[in-house]
Amino acid sequence: MTPPTSTAADIRPDVDIRARTHRIGCIGAGAIMADQHLEAYRIAGFPVVAIASRTEANARAVAERYGIPTVHPTPEDLIADPDIEIVDIAYPPDLQPALIRAALAQPHVKAVLAQKPLALDLDEALALRDEAAAAGKILSVNQNMRFDQSIRVLKQLLDAGALGDPVFAQIDMHAVPHWQGFLAGYDRLTLANMSVHHLDALRYLFGDPSEITTVVRADPRTAFEHEDGIVVSTLRFPGDVLALSVEDVWGGPREEGFDDDFYIKWRVEGTKGIAQGTIGWPHGVPSTIRYASQLTTGGAWVEPSWDTHWFPHAFIGVMEQVQYAVDTASAPELSVADNVKTMALIEAGYRSIAEKRPVRLDEFTL
């Protein structure tokens, strides 16, 4: 067996842009679209040719900000625009499936990039997967944490064997997300809308888990009714890797003058090394990684760095893999066929909450 050779010089925190010519139509004009998707596309030079939202005035304001030439009065009008090859959706999950189906029905649409969660439940996600396959269209899901720079470098270290066999992993979040108002109308909160980042990243790193146990309590700051406020999930992966995912979306007292110590950190322990890092999103700084390996660093800690951020630069990678899939008529890296496995993991977490037990993933037919 060839020994691992991964070094700090080998890491690739950001993607190479292999394709950027396919015309994008954007649906949504909120913060995620306006501040993340479109800023990333501006940096990368991806061609955005049209935008629409529920409120046309908001779409016009965002179009002016980014020089987008066409504003459609409704998302449906945008989807019908024959100039658009890729439909990029940033919309509430109860409204998203209808837009996906409308896009799949259009002959000029080659690909759809959907938000996560793909739908409100697993059955709807599976239906969308099958409908996209029947239509012969690319459907990709925006699991952007896979393109966070620290997670990408961690994946490269794991794939190179620099940490040996993984033993234990943890993602630990203590930070307040900006819950969108529409979430108050759902019966699913943190697990579906925040844990989905971490659980998908763990799948990306370690494969498909065999079981999940999830426990929850209400978040003291969130005024609307909910069950899954603060969430803790334990998972078992191939090779008996044990993982812990913590989403403390309360984070401490909400009183004026209280200096909350918000962070998202992760740690992976292997038989030959350890890697640990931070996700920079809560503070608007680059994510970080430091690692030590008996095989590649002589046991010393190495701390590579970069200037790009999870938000917005990870969104370059998300759209790039759709652009490349269209260019090559191949499956995208963030395929819907893969994403339904993340949706099944979310569904298993909710079953674990309801039934107060570990839930095996083979309880679900995909």
C-alpha cells in the first residue's frame, strides 16, 4: 500500500471553474439569493440573465444591484423564458416542488438547482427525484456546506488517508441562525433547516450512516411553536465511526449587553491523526482547519489558510458543479439521487424524536 502523501501544499480549499457559459434564471430575492448566490456568481462570472420573486419590486432592486437584464413578474414567467438553461431556486420548501416541476416540464431548461431541504418530507423528495429522472433533466440540491473550505480540505485529508481510519467526529454549533418567517408555519424547524447542513456534511465525509438517534428541546428565544429547537444527534457510520451533531440555535442569553460566544466547530479523530476546525459563517471570517498526522506531518500541527469564505464563496462550487453537469451531460456532484439519502436521514431523525429510540436507515425504502 502506498503511504499517504497529503501535505499542506496539496490542499484545494476552493473549486476550479470548469464551466461557466450556461444561462441562469434566479427565483427569489431574499438574503440568500441577493447576498450569497448572486455575489458568488458575480465573482465567478456565471451568466445570470433573469430574476423573479414573489414581490416584483424586490426582484427589480436585486436586478439593479447586479446588472441582471430581465425581471419577470412571476417565477412561472421566468421558468417559461426560453433564454434560460438553469433555474436557480431560493424559495420556501412548501412552494419549491411546484416550481421544480414547472421547470422540469420546459424543454429549454437543462438543469434545476433547488434549495435544501428539497421538500417538507421524504416522500415528496423521492417523487421529485423520480420525476427529474423521467424528464431526463438535471436536478441538484444546494448542500453548500460540502463546499465550505475547511470541510473540503478535511475530505481531502480523509481520502488521502492522512488521519488513518476515522474513529470519532463531531460538529458543534452554538449560534443563532436567521430563521425565515415562513418556518413558523411548519412543524419542522432546526433538524430540517439547520441540522441538514451538518448531517449532509457528515454523509459527505463518512458515507451513509446505519442509524441515528436524535433528542431535542425547545429553543427559549424562538417565539413560535416548535419542538426541534436545540438538537443533538448521534450517528453510526461505516467502519463503526461514531459522530455527534449539535445544533444549539439558542446559544445563550438573548439579553442586551450579554457577550455571546457564538461558534461552529468540528473535530475528527483518526487512528493516525486529528483534524479540527471552525466554520467562519457566524462571524463573517474564513473557516479554518488545523491537523496533525503521524503519517504526513510527523505528529506536528499544520494550519493551512485561505482568504475565501463559506458565504458567499461556497456557492461558486455549488453552481459550478451544475454548470459542469450541463456541459458534460453528466450527473452533478450534488445530485438529487444523493440528496434523498440526506432527506431520509432527516426523516429518520424526526422518527427518532417521535419514538424516542435509535432509528436505522434501512427502515426507509429509497
